[in-house]
Amino acid sequence: MELYGYPLKAKFNQPRPPPPKVLPATSTMTSSYKNRIPYHPESFSMPWMPNSYYKAAALNPTLSPLTESFPGLPPTKIVPFISERPNGVFSRHSLDDWHRSNMTNYKESETTRHNAERLRADLTRTIKDVYQQAKRTQGESTKNLGERVNDIEYWKSELCIELDAMIRETNSLTDMQKRLERALADTEGPFQVAHKCLLNREKRMGIDLVNDDVEKQLITEIKTIRSCRERLQQCLDTVNCQLMCNKEARQELEKDLADKQMGHHIDSKCYQLKNTSRGIHYYKGVERVDATVSVPETWARFTDNNIFRSQSARATSAKLRASTESLLMGTADEMWRQFSKVNDAFTSRITETANAKSKIQTHLAKTRQEIFQIETKIQVIQKTIRDKEVQLKVAQTRLDERTRRPNVELCRDAAQIRLVQEVNEINETLRNLHQCLRASEDMLQMLVRSKGVLEHDLVVKNNSLFIDQERCMGMRKSYPSTVQILGYV
């Protein structure tokens, strides 16, 4: 049987009343815990008994009569029989026990107070030591953070200086790369011009299709330009590789500088944190997490290696720019000298061809004059032959008519003899005239053939002059200047 009532010695046989089935209102519950401290098992501020205990003790217990419906208490819960005394008084302890209990409580209270005083003194001393230790520890941590911030600022300045120098060197090398690309593109024009000159000169005709000095110089020019292009391309590949190295070194510097800036921001924020700062929280177990990946020696060596790598790349880049500048000057001068040689050869060949053409024109004019005169003579001979043929017809007609004379009139007189002589003379003259006509016609054919040869040769020379002077030299006038070859424009 559970006992309810006064907390000390009172006993009642009334069983524990059942809990109420209706819960209190939400507003009542809210007002009851609004200003209360959360419950902790170690808290000593709670009463040693709940309020319900007092509420139950405040009731007037009564004994309910036993009925058939009341099953009764189990044997272990039955209250032992107590003899009744007058006025219902139950006696448990004596007066000495009461005084002894009070003295014991007094002594226990004094002992407890003494121990509490000693504990308070120890706590005060401990709190003071803890405060001083915490202040000293926090000061050392703040000092170390300040030194760390200074170290980061130093390396940040070194990285900024080296990064600016690397950016300037990379920009200079990029300009050199563009000059190389323009120079390499500008060599394509002279190469195509020389190649087209060779192709155009293949269109020369006849005897003018010779392997002259111009062709040899053009072949040499093509070889020179090809050699210069190969050297420029190799230099351009080297510059591209060096630009990649410079960009890698620059990226490492920028990444390291970004990390330094982030670390500087974080450490500066940590350096400025105080006990009164906002945004400080508990992070349970964070001291057991070791996320570090370097020590101060490796940390400084890492940045120093990045700076040294950038300096080495800058030195290599500067040497490469100097060698590239020298290569551009050398290739431009070499190509220009060969270009001048080809132009000189063209000029000489054009002059020679022009002289030959002038002589051919002179001979052609004389040949045409001779042909005209021969044709005139042939016409005279033909007219003479026609005239002699008429005389021959007259003489032969006379002889034929005289053959019809009758009988003795057929006399061989002087007229007959003269007519016969005249016919013979005319025939001889006609044979001579025909021989002269054939000889004149043969000579005319020879002159016409010579004229054709001269005219063909003149056409060949005109074609050669047109190719060399108009096509080839016309293209070579557009050859880029030295400034363009060097890539300055």
C-alpha cells in the first residue's frame, strides 16, 4: 500500500486517487513554463517533492467502507494492526529521539555550510586561475595569428610583384607571337609570287623556253623562302610552348595568391575575434579534426618554389624574345637580298629580250621590203611574158598564114626566115623569163618563210617580254616591304 499525506510520519489507508483525465489548457501550460529554466538532472533548484505530493497531502483522507465490489488490498499492502489509544493518537518516537534528531540536523547543517564555504573559496580561486590561464592562452593565440597574418602579407606582396612581372613578360611574348604569325603569313605572298613566276615562265614558247639566270634565281628564292618559313614556324612553336609555360606559372601564382588572400581574410577575421564578438558558437569536437596539409616550412617553400619557377620562365621568355627578334631580322634581310637578285635577273633578261625583239623587228621590216620588191619584179616578169606571148602569137600566126600560099608562092624568103628567127628568139626569151619567174617565186617563198620565222620569233619575244615584264614583274612590285616582313604592321 502506498502512503499519501504528510511527508514525515502520517499514514493513511486511502489508495492513491487516479490522475485527472482532462489535460490543462494550452495557455495555462504555456504561462507555467514561459519564464522557467530548462530541466537538468544536475539542477538543485527543484523542490525535493513535486507539487502533486503537497496537493495530495492537503486532502482530508477518509476511509471508504468495504463493500462486496471492493476487492481489497493485496496481502503485501495490508496495514499491520495497530492498537488504538484514546483520542486516536499514535506514538512513534520519544522526546529524546526528537532532540537527538534536531542536534544531528544542526551538526549536519554546520558541516555542510563549512564545506560549502571551503568549496566557494576553492571555486573563487579556480575561477581566477582559469580566467588568467584563458586570457594568457588567448593572448598567445592572438599573437600567433598576428604573426601569421604578417607572414601572409609578406608572401602576398612577393606574389603580387612576381605576378605583375610575369603578366608584362607574357604580354611582350604574346606580341612577339603575333609578329611571328604575321611574318609567317607575309612570307606566303612572296612564296606564291615566286612559284607563279616559275609557272608563268613555263608558258614561254620556242627557243625562249630556256633555263636562264632568272629561273635559277627564282628556284633559289623559293628555297630561301621555304627555309625561312621553316625557321619561323619552329620559332613560333617554341614561342607557343613558352607561352604555355608562362601561363602555367602565372596560374600557379594566381592560385597561390588567391589562397593567400583567402587565408589572409580568414586569419585576419580570427585575429580580430574577441569574447564579445558576434557570431561565435560552439563547434563540438572541432579540436580533434586535423585538416592541415602543410607546416610553416613546406608552406613557405611552396610559395618560394612558385616564385622561382615564374622567374625561370620569365628569364627563358626574355631570351626567346631576343632570339626571335634576331631571327626576324635575319630572315627578312635574307629574303630581301634574294628578292633583289631575282629582280636584277629579270631586269637583265627583259633588256636582253627587248634588244632581241628590236633586232627582229628591224630584220622583219627589211624582209617585208624585199618581199614587196620581189613581188613587184614578179609582176613585171609576168607582164613581160604576156607581152612576149602576144608577139609569139603574131609571129606564129604569120607563119601559119604563109603556109597557105599556093604552089610556088611558098617561097623561103627573107620574111619567112625572119619570122622563124623571131619565133625562136621569142621562145628563148620566154624560157629565160619563165626561169627568172620561177627563181623570183622561189626567192619570194624563201623571203615569206623568213618573214614567218621572224614574225613567230617576234611573237615569242613579245610573249616572253609580256610574261617577264608584265606578269612576273607586275606581281613582284607588290612584294611586302621589310617592315611588313618583320611583322611591325
